[in-house]
Amino acid sequence: MTVTWTSGYDIHEAQPFVSWGPKGGLKTQSPAGTLTFNRNN
């Protein structure tokens, strides 16, 4: 699985997405979210 974030843009302009699919097969791109964890979780 690859997660790609376009850097150098404002947070409202960047489009995070996950590209997924079988190895050597057709890839699908889905919107990605952000999870934040801290040591107290």
C-alpha cells in the first residue's frame, strides 16, 4: 500500500489519497484521511 501526500501546497489545496490494488494489476485511488495518535491513547 502506498500513501501519497502532495507537499508544498496549503492544507486546503493538497489532495491526500491511497493508491491500492493487486501487484501488477489495476490500481484504484481513494481519498485518504488523517489519524493522529499520542502516547496517552
